[in-house]
Amino acid sequence: MRLPAELSIFVVLALCSASVGQKTASTVLPLSPSIAIDLKKVGWKPALDESNRSFFKDFSTAKLEALDDRTKILFLTKDLVVVYHTKQEGKNWRTATRQLEAFFISAKDGSLLRTEHWPTVVRRSEDELRDSEARLIPLQDGRFLVMAHGMMMLYAFNLDLVKQLELKPFKATDLWAVQTVAGGKQIFLRHESQADLQVTYSWLASDTLRVLQEMPGYQDEDFDIQRNVTAGEDAVFGFSRSGIQMIAPGFLVKTICNHRLCNEDIGTFQVISSRYLAVSGKKGIGVVDIERGLAWSKTIGPEYDSPKYDPYMFQFGETVSDLSGTRKGIFDGVKIKNSPTVLVYDVVGLVRRSVISIKEEYGQWDVALSPDGAKLAVFDGVRLKIYALD
């Protein structure tokens, strides 16, 4: 099925627990990066590797939730990419000081433009949809948010501080999480109070942090109030036993997809336009039309969808989308091994354009798309690589 041309780019990381490929393997040659930067040369250092013996010596759920040793990447503009991570000073996870360290790098030539630091505190959840402490959030026109130490700080692309908002209350029983919605024009803010099991959803203007609308978290017998939601401009979306539900202000609830991709409850999805969601689950990926249900999907072949195979043989990572464009990433006729593979497709005619295999180091990787969809950035654990997709 051909999808409308308005659909934005999205990329899926595909992995396989065994070296298995489909019968008609792709002949598309892997794409080569136009820029490759050794991040150690600009001051980045990998997180210290703690032994299992040391880690489990004082193990607790809170320590696991606070673990924040991954490096992340994002584009602010088509020519500006940010690499950031949390630096911990001290071995005791409870008392160690932490800083959010960000490297602003030119996507034109790979040069380091500047390095910035913000003090942060212990993360209270490893779930990005529940806790945004020590995170950078890209917005429209190069603006971005820094979430650190109970503050939401709005910056222009040149790093001028535009506005800041103190998150109240900011206690050990409170969780604050941010998502970008409406192409970066709005901010979705989720506040969870674990003390009284209350959740609030708020939509804010991304240029002023002014609250546009607000609603309490949704709950019914099929949807726990603490369940994660993914935000759109006028509603939130969440997995339930009946499929993906759309919840609008006033608690107007509608099941928009009950396909098996939409009721796994272990998958992820992302709002990629005012009308479409990209869904990623253990059986494959798809696109959901909010009005008509599942519009298009690509799932694993029937030869792997049987009890004799490990149900987690194939794994599909979160989708990543641009703000405009006509490409998307899927798996299709390409051998998926036990290292991440990125596939980039053109929506019109579903013509595959690029294949990128990530040979990660330190067990880490991340990907990001530029706002115009022309560039893909890949972090492989040591290097930042920029790929031209045009």
C-alpha cells in the first residue's frame, strides 16, 4: 500500500539474536559516512565500566533506575548536531555529583563548535517517557530544552537562554518528562506524583513555555494511570489490552488500532504527523492512520513466526523521525544480524535508499535524523558519523 507523501521520515533499528536473513537478501550496498569524528579528540570520554561485583554490591531498584551511562545524539538544525552524556564524579551513586556534558558539532565539517555543562541530579526512572532529568530535547527552529536539576531551560540555537521554568514540586516522589510534539512547536510535559498516584498532562508553547492546555492522567480498568503515553498535538496515545488507544482532553477515548503490532504492550510508537503513528514491535513495524487503523506494516516472515523460534529472535528499536520529508526506515529483504542495522526508504514507491550497519563499541549506539531528513547521524560507541541521505 502506498502512503501519503506528507508522511515524514522514520528510522528503525533492527536486530536479530541469531544470524538469520530473509530468503531474498538485499543487494543494496551499505552507505558510507561523509563525516566521521573520533569523539575522544573533542573531549568526550566513555563512562567508566563498573564490574558486576561492584554494581551488585549495593544493588537496588533505585540504583538501576538511576543508571545513566549512555551517550545520546540529536540534531538542532540540519547543520548542527549535539552529542551529550552524563558525567558522574564519584563512585557512590547516591552522593556522586553529576553533570550533563554536551558537545555542539558542525554537521558540515565535523568541527567542535562549543562544549557546555549543566549540573544534574540522580534520575528517578530509566524510562525516557517518565523521567527527562539530564536530557536535551530538540524543538522547532533550532531551539532546545535542557532538563536538569528540577529546571526546564529553553535555549535558542545559539545557546542564548530564552526562558526557564522551575518544576514544582521536585521531590523524590515526583517524575517530570518532556516530549516534542507538533513538529517542535509544542512541548508535552508529564508530571507524575508517586506519593498520591496522580498524573498530569500539559501542553506548552515551545517558544514561551506558556501552558496551552492541561488534563489529568487517564485511568480505567484497562489503562493504569502510571502507564506511559506518547503525545500528539491534541491527544495522547498508549498501549492497552485492546490495542493502541487515543485519549483526548475530556477523556474522549478511542481504540485506533487492534492489529497484533498494536497490542503487544512491549513495543514503541511515535507520532510522525497529525494523522499517523509509527509502530515498532517484536514482530515488525507499521504505520497507523489515526482515523482508519493500520495503514501499512512489514512483519517477520511466517517461517520465523512459529513456536519453535525464540519470540525475541527479532528486535525492533524505537523509531526516529524528522520534521518533514518523504523517507522512512524499515527492514525488508535485508539480512538482520545481531548488530543494529538502519534501513532508509523512500515513501513514494517504497524504494529502499540506504542501508547502514552499526558496529558498536562499548555496547552503545544511537541515531538521529536532521530536521529536513537530509542527514543521518550515528553514534557507534566511540565515533560520530554523518551520512548524507540525498
